[in-house]
Amino acid sequence: MNLNPVNLIKRVLSAVGGGGLVFAILYMGTRFDIQWIAGFLILVVAYPAAIEYLQLMKRLGVPLAAPEFLIWIPILTFGYVIFDGRYGDLVLLLAIAYQVLRYLGSLPHRVGFLQTVAGVFGLLYIPWLLHFLYRIYTSGPADRPGVGAALTIVFLLMAWGYDAGAYLIGSLIGRRQAFPNVSPKKTWAGVVGGFVFTLIGALVGAIISPEWRQFVFWEGFPHIIAVTILVGGAVQLGDIFESKLKRAAGVKDSGTFLPGHGGALDRIDSLLFSLPVFFFYYYYVLQRFM
């Protein structure tokens, strides 16, 4: 794979602009105690990603009723934001139940079943997985809201680091294809580069988060290696899954959300599976050592 300078410039400018905006919103939410603004940040990417998902399903011959599906994206997103997320799972169950009932009478039954599965999966795949970003962001104690914001930045540095490392190293020295039947441009060199940059992101994150810093050096370093492997693996899995979805639908990109990055779904595919991995590792493993 050769490094395309024009495409690289587009990717860098989009990444810097988009990443800068995300970090600014996270900072403002913490600085002025309006953490619920992260819900709007999630919605900004979740809604166009959901539209792209509907288009992919249509190309796969499983058309979904767009209004009835899309209305649940903001409802489900803010179900996890308002009232400290206490009713989020209830909203999720209602959304799933509606998708089942919506296509219960669809004929032929095979089409109705596939529509139900696609509708339920779409809600889990996009807004439900993305809500873990909000849970990480609001994870700090009430008197220290910056803790969650710093952890969110640590996660983004790791996830985006994998994307950057896989692209740069794979483009420069990648030769052997890693997943030729799904994503021919992915190489083993890129996979290794992705994990290296994920580790670098975790180490850079220690500068930002005092809570994270204690795991970077000395006896806590094995945890950094472990979370690097888990998050990096989840990022790659999310990317490969979305590539499989696009290949099945016969498209190269899910949309044109960001120049050089494709659609919104292309932009967040690395986050979707890695968000819950980071969240659960931090809370159910690292917290035991704090």
C-alpha cells in the first residue's frame, strides 16, 4: 500500500479539526459543569451513522422504516444522559420492543425477521455502544468532574492512535495482507503499527490523567500493556466488522461525513467495540488496584 500525500493531507486536516472540536466540547462541558453536552456530541455522529446504516441495510435488501428507526437515536442517547442514566436500559428495552412489534406482521416472514434483527442490531450497534463514551466522561467523582473528561481523552488517544498507526505504518511498509477477503488494504505491518500507536496514546494519556498515570510506570505497567492489547484488538475488530458490512452492501465508504475518512460510520467504527472494552477494564479491573 502506498502513502497518498493528498489523501494523507485530507485525513490529517479532518482529524485535527474533528479531534480539536471534540476535545474543546469535552473541555467546555467540564469547565462549565454541563457534562450533558457530551450527549449532543454523541448525537452528532450517531444520527448520520444511523442514516448510513439504513442505507446499507437497504442495499442488502433489508429496508427499514427510517422515521421509526431514527426517532429512537436521540431518545436512546438522552435516555442514558438525563437522570444520570437511571432509565437508559428501560428506554433500550422499549426501543427493542418497538422494533420487534414494528415488523411483527411483515410478510414474507423471512423479510420481517431480517428487518427485526437489523432494527434491533442497529440500535445496539450505534447509540447503545456509543453511550459508553458518556459513561466514561461522567465517571469521575462529583467534586472532580475532570477525572472522567481526562479518561475520555485517554481513550480517544488510544483508539485514534490505533487508526493513525495502522494507516501510516501500513501505507509505508505494509506488504502482507492481514484480511484479504474483507479489507485488502489492511496489512500485518499496519496491525502492528496500530498497537504501537495505541500504546503511545496510553502513555501520552498519562500526562493528562493523574489517575491513569499511576498505571503507566512501575508495577502498573502490565495493565497498560493489557488495555493496549484489548482496546487495540477491539478497534481492529470494529473496523473489520464495518468493512464486512460495507463489502456485503457493495460500497467502499459508508458515506462522506469527513474528507479522507469516509462516512460517519467509517469514522466511529473504531470506537464502537472499544468503548465498552475500555470502560469495563477500567472499572472492573483497574479500579481494584487503585
